[in-house]
Amino acid sequence: MNITPIDYKVAGDVIAALGISDFGKATIREVVAVASRLEQLTGVEFIRMEMGVPGLKPSQTGVEAEIAALRNGVASVYPNINGLPDLKNEASRFIKAFVNADVEPEGCVPVTGSMQGTYASFLVCGQCCEGKDTILFIDPGFPVQKQQIAVLGYKYASFDAYLHRGQNLRRALEQFLSKGNIAAIVYSNPNNPAWFCLTEPELEIIGEAARKYDAIVIEDLAYFAMDFRQNLGIPFQPPYQPSVAHFADNYILQISGSKAFSYAGQRIGVTAISDKLYRRTYPALAQRYGNGAFGPVYIHRVLYALSSGTGHAAQYALAAMFKAAADGAYDFVADVREYGRRAGLIKDIFLKHGFRIVYDRDLDAPVADGFYFTVAYPGMTGDDLAQQLIFYGISAISLSTTGSSQEGLRACTSFFKEHQYALLDERLRLFAEHHPRKH
């Protein structure tokens, strides 16, 4: 048997002890648990690429604003369920500055991260119209969103954007939406995990299809302005963050503080509901809640039931970060460009040792370097590769858990440390030596 940094039996025992019957299908949190436990048992440093947690310092603008709010006593006061007025105003201005879209402050609602924002959005969208009981995912996507659908007891449909870019996207959407059961369409842009970026013409196709079949579009902007091939960080100047807001009437934007501002620990974000959708009345919602208007139901019925509001001090932090960014005083995109630098270096090491990038093209251009990338190894499924790399002290998740139809892994750059480039090079050299490529 080949000698590996992590002993096969030790790894197998840990995986079994955690009740994971098929490691390739393990959730992100399960992979985290395996890697953490093996580090403890063996003392071998893991190269952690499984979890999308910011690896940069949080925005000092946010930290200082939150500390000031706490010192002013907000911790003792329940936050208004609608959100801090300053945050609502600054969120609306931020969207105008960097998306060039108009969403009134009324529809900018603080949530405990985009996770809660998408959960509440799925919940309400699935209750709007009798017979529209299915959420359509443009995959690959964030695995936990399908877990949210399972918790809700809803149905979902999906297709892999790998073969449906450009005008092919129209045909795929038509195929699903024409059935009449799609309540909402969801995708991330830039994409988690593939990091391709839907273009304005593609977003126009999504907007047209949503209008034709009366579906709500949920646009997850967790990696806001992080297509580093263009400078999207200059307020009130093009180029802007591409968005379906330019082409659809009924849409919801999920804007997170976690990645763009490295503020993940405070669980803060904004759900921005389009003006038309906010005020739109649905008979099914009126029958269920008494009030049928989408926005008030989202806030006063669903969010109130889920959390009774969002952390008070964190709202002050996000308001300050939005304001500083829109004022041009805080270049948040410059801070997170580090992820792109890391991705370029890490990809080169994988390619050197016989791996390939799975989602390697963004229409006619190479895919950007950013927070995530995808890799595959000849002759191995993504599930097998995920487990095999564990023995070499490298943790990542299989693309099969993301809704992708491609074989490979999602790798995250956020936790990568400077000294680990040489370590990754050596471990992948060993892996390639033990696994001669099959053509």
C-alpha cells in the first residue's frame, strides 16, 4: 500500500465513526468534521478547501460601527423587524451605486445572512400561487439551499448550466417553466462553485422567461462584485455588478456581508425585494395570512416567525460598510482580490500534477480566478477524488453535492495560507505518483 500523509485506516475509522457511509456525498460540515478530527489525531496539517469561510480580516469600518452601537446600548433593545432605517437607506443606495438598480429602502430587509434570506424567500415564493410548488435551480449551486428546500418540504428542479450557456439557456428555461409549476428561479452570480459569471444577455434571458411564466427570480449575490476580470468596485460608475434587476419585475436580491466585507461571523445581510414584487398581492397569501402583499408577508409573518429580527449591532455595522463603499471611502473589492491571486497560484499547482479545471470557460473567455474553482483528475469520479485526497491531507467537496452533472471537486481559496503552496505541490506530486493518469 502507498504511504500517504494520513493513514488509510485512521481516516476510514474517523469517517465511519462520524456515520458517513459515502464520503463523496458528505455535506460540507461533515467534511469539515473529518478534516478537523484527523488533524487532531495525527498532527498532520490539512489544506482546507472544503468550506467557503472568509479568510481575510473583517472590515474595520463595520467593526468600529458595531462596537460603537454596542457601547450605545443597542444590545438591550429588540431591533425593529423591518430593519434599522439607516441600513435600509444605505442598502438601497449601495444597490444603486454598484448594481445601478433602484430598490426602495422599504424593500431592503436585514436578514441573518443570505442563508436566512434565501430560506425565507423560498418559503414565501412557494406559497404565492396554487400549483406553483417547485423551485428551479440553475446549477451547480450552494448545496445547503437544496437542504432548505427539503426542510420546507418543497419540490425542486434543476439543470447544469455547463451545457446551457448563452442562447442555450433560453431553451433550458423554456423546458422547465412551460410546465407551469415553477414558483421561483435561483442561481448565484458569480457562481458557487464553478465561478462562472452570468452575463447581461443571459440575465436578460432569465428576466424574459420569468416574466413570460410569472416566476420570481432569486439572485444570490453572495460574492458581490467579485468577478475580478473587471473593476466592479467604483460606485455610481460602470461597469456594474450584472443583475437580473435590469430585466425582471419580480425579483429578490440576496446581498451578504459575509464574503464581500469578510463579516461572516455576525450573520448579517440584506434581502432586497423589487418594488413591484414588494407590493404585489397574491390571493393565496391573503388566504393564509390575511395580508396578501409579498413584502409585508415576508417581513411581518415569515421573518418574524423565524428570528424576530436581525442582530441589532450587526445592522449598524452593515449600514456603515454600505455607506463607506457607496461614498467611495472603502474599496471593498480591492480587499477581496486576494482570493483571485490565490486561485491563480493554486490552479497552476493542480494543473502541474495532471488535474484539469472542470468549469474552465465562461462563454468565450477563461473562467475568472476567485473564491472557488473546480478540479478533476483523469479516470476518477468526483466522489472518489474527494475521498482519496483526504489521505493526502487535502479536503474539498464533490461536485455531485452541488447539482453539477460533471465529475470533480469544488475547492475554496479562502483558508489557504502562504506556506501551503509548497505543501500542496508536494502532496499533489505524491498523489500523482500513486495514481498514474488514465486516458
